[in-house]
Amino acid sequence: MDDDRLRKMDSIRRDFSVRSDDYDRDIVMTVPNYHKMLEAAVGSLPFEEDEPIKVIDLGTGTGSMAARVLQRFPRCRLTCVDMTKEMLDKAKARFNDRSDITYVERDFYELQLPEGCDAVVSSLALHHLMTGDDKQNFYEKVLRSLRLGGVFVNADAVLSADEWVEDLNKRKWVEFMRTNMSEQEVNAVLERHRREDSLPVFTDQLRWLTEVGFSKVDVIWKDHMGAVVWARR
Ligand SMILES: C[S@@+](CC[C@H](N)C(=O)[O-])C[C@H]1O[C@@H](n2cnc3c(N)ncnc32)[C@H](O)[C@@H]1O
């Protein structure tokens, strides 16, 4: 990893580590329809509920997406990946009744993914990859980790290709946060967003998935900045 990436990922890791105690409370005040987005993502996994599917959750954090996967697929073989120890510790505590979950504390930039997975899922994490090339390369890594017919489901924030729509989406986001937080808190979120997040243009994301070799790409759910993108190997 080059120095810029190292510095940025270090700063993101530090930030999540200090925010880990408040994360579950804060995320629902910052991300509109957070629960709906995650439900849509997990609801789109095309498997029987009693199948022992092999699933990787990228950027597990405190485990909200992973919890939904485990609830819908109790027999799944789940691997949780996150670079922030304090966030992953919350997930471990949440799932302490399950000894069959694998935890990997690693940066996406240094991550080797196992092959033969049925599904790779992620929520609100991959926008931390810094450039379009980084994201496209990472999608290719995800593709290789899936078995033929396996799916990648990514619930994340995106940009619009159109400036007017992008302004509308940002306005809606800020309005939502203002219903939950003080102006100072909203500004702190926006400042962190400028510093840490590299959102992809939505339509670029769909194109990259096709270009790296996913055979079918679709959109399961979208609401302004939030999108659940679905791709089958
Ligand atoms: C906004 S949280 C999302 C957590 C959870 N998926 C959710 O939906 O609530 C983003 C998580 O991604 C992790 N993350 C960000 N960049 C990462 C990277 N480069 N490698 C591994 N994990 C990363 C952070 O540590 C954090 O726990």
C-alpha cells in the first residue's frame, strides 16, 4: 500500500476506533433508512434459508449486516472482515454465542479472499476505497472469491452522475440529519465525510462490476444516496 493510502486508512481506523461505542446509536441518525437498506440487501441473497452458505461480510463493523445474515441463514459459514479492532470486537461480543464465525482484522487493501464463496456482502464500507481503480480492482477480487452463480451485494452510499440530482440527494441527507442532530453535529459528520469518504458515481459502479466480469448486475433498492447493488458471478 502506498503512503497516501496508509495514512488515510490509519486515520479512518483511528476514527472508527474512538467512535465504536456510539456507532450503533449514531449510524441510524446519520444514514437515512439504514435498517431498510440492510434488510433489502440481505433479502436479496438468492439461497434457501437452511443452506450452509459460505458468506463474507466486508467491513463488518459492529455486525449489523452480519446479524441479519445469521438470522436469515442460521447455518451459514460466515467470515467477518474489518480493519478496526474496536469495531470487530463489538461484533464478536454480539455473536459470542456462535463459535463458528471467522473474524479477520485486515485492511481491504491487504486482504486475500478465499475462493468458492456463495455470497460476499458489504454495507457502508467499500466507499472507503480511495479511487475508482481501487474499487474496480477490489470488485475483481470479490468476483474471484465467488463460486459460479455466487453473488456480491453491496449496500452503500453513492453519487449521482448529474449535478442537479447530486445536490438534491445531499440536501435530502442534510435535512434528514437535522431532524436528529444539532447543527454542530451535522457539520462534524459532513467534515468527516469530506475527509474520509470516496463515494463512487452510481452508474460507474454498475459499469465496473460488468467490466470486471460479473454476468448480471442489478439494483435491489435505492433511495437518494443509498443504494443496494447486486451482482452475480
Ligand atoms: C460505516 S462502518 C459500517 C459497518 C457495518 N457494515 C454497518 O453497516 O453498520 C464501516 C466499517 O468499515 C471498516 N473499514 C473501512 N475501511 C476499511 C478498509 N480499508 N479495510 C477494512 N475495513 C474497513 C471500518 O473499520 C468500519 O468498521
